[in-house]
Amino acid sequence: MLEIEDLKVYFRTNAGIVKAVDDVSFEVRKGENFTIIGESGSGKSVLAQAILRLLPKNAEICGRIIFNGKDLLKLSEKEMRRIRGKEIAWIPQSQTSLNPVLNVGFQCAEPLMEHFRMDKKSAFARIIRIFEFLGIGGNRIREYPHQFSGGMRQRVLVAMGISADPKLIIADEPTKGLDASKRSQIVELFRKIGDKTMLIITHDINFAENLADRIAVMYCGKIVEVSPAKEFFREPLHPYSRGLLDSLPSRGLKPIKGFQPSMINPPKGCRFRERCEFAREICKDEPPLISLNGRFVRCWLYDRGNWD
């Protein structure tokens, strides 16, 4: 469905070059929920925006983003507009992306009218059905974003995302800014659309545990682990992954020491080494991505020939 190969996204700034996504590769399989987790500022959202080619002008991007056999980086902007909203849906993290002066029904119906040339009546009828399915209430399609609670606005964003029946849904921090009760509602909401292929970006570990089929862990612009979700939460491989889980209240609330390094001047070798209790001299060299029974981890701990 989606293959990311050697993707790099750098930003030129007055302070230097920010290596937001640095040599990232993974695949999202049809029908699965592939979830990328990591601390804020690790490059997760930039990665999602790169897939949809929604980056600012100071971004430099290279690599390959293969979606249904097409390299999205080679398409024109006109060709990308045909894909956004129709084949790949984007559910943004900010609810301010909803236009305050347009009713929510029109905003959700717009992709249908744009991509499928549906008339307004037919498009609204479909949105009513989607609103009912998602627990919003079809009678609310004429209301405006300010008339909805935060949890309901998130449901509207999901409705907008699935309205055109896309092949892939990318959701960026879908529980951001929501309290615990609303987060649990969003979990149930995403379970309702669980037959879709989804790429979810989140730092909400509990949300990921409830929904993901596979987990990718991102740290300082790099993917450091990819594992089936059940195996990941039972036995994380990378020291950073272990630190993320140990920092949860349910697992003892033990924070990872130190801070995420600068993406302008990241440490050479393993970018986590300055915070890692297992760091050795060899960690000053770039660790390989090691395959372990269908799991992948970027850490010298698992290269016994060099570690010993």
C-alpha cells in the first residue's frame, strides 16, 4: 500500500539545517493500523506531511514515497491534488483546521463534490449517514465548528477524512488536547473505522496500545524500532522504546533521563546514546537496522559480534 524508502526531510533555517526526518524506511500494509510513536519533536508529523507533500517552502526532501505503485515525490502538484482527500485522507492534529464560517456538513461534503462531482444533495446525504455512523448525529450537519465540543470536533475531522472512502488514512495526533474521557471516545471511534488502512502519528502510548497492529518508534528523526504491537508492549527492544513504556504511570512513571538532542547538531552514531544506560564506545558509530524474527531494531545491543 505505502512504502517509504530512504526518506530525508531537511529544513534550512537561520540556525542551521534541521534534519527532521533522516533516512527513514518502512511500509504500511493494506488493512493494517501502522502507528508511529515518539516524543514531541521527533519528526513524526513532518514525516506525515511529507507523504502528502504539505511541507513549507524551506523543506528539502529526497527518497521515495511509493503509494499504490506511484512515487508521490515525482508527481506534479496537480496530480497530488487528485490524491489528497480522495485516495489519501489527512486528519490533522489541530481542530482549528475546521473553517469557522462554514457549516461542518459542507466541509465534510466538499471532498465528494470536488473529487467525485457529486451534487450537494447526494453529498450531504452521504455525510448524514457518516455522521450517524460516527455518533455525531445527522441533524447537526448545518451546525458550525464552535457549536461542537472538542471530542465532537475530532469526530467531524474523522468524518471529513473518511467521506471519500480513501485507500489510506493518515491521522496526526488524533487525541491531542483531549481529556481522558474524550480520548477513550476517540479510541472507540477509530475502532469503528478499523477496516481502513491507517497511518497514525501519536505520542499517546495508551492510544497506540489500544489500536495499533504494528508500532514504529521514532527518535530524533530516525526510526529505531518496528514491531508487531503485541510484541512491542510485551517486550520492547530498543532502550528508547523501553524508556517510553517505563515512563507511563501504569509502569512506574520513570522518565527517560536527559532531553532529546538538537536536530541541527545531533550526536554522531546512535542519537539516543547520550541518554542510554547501555551506551558504549561503539555507539559513537551509526548502528545498523537489525532484523529479529520479523521485528527491526536500530541498536548495537543486538549486533553481538560487535557488542561483545
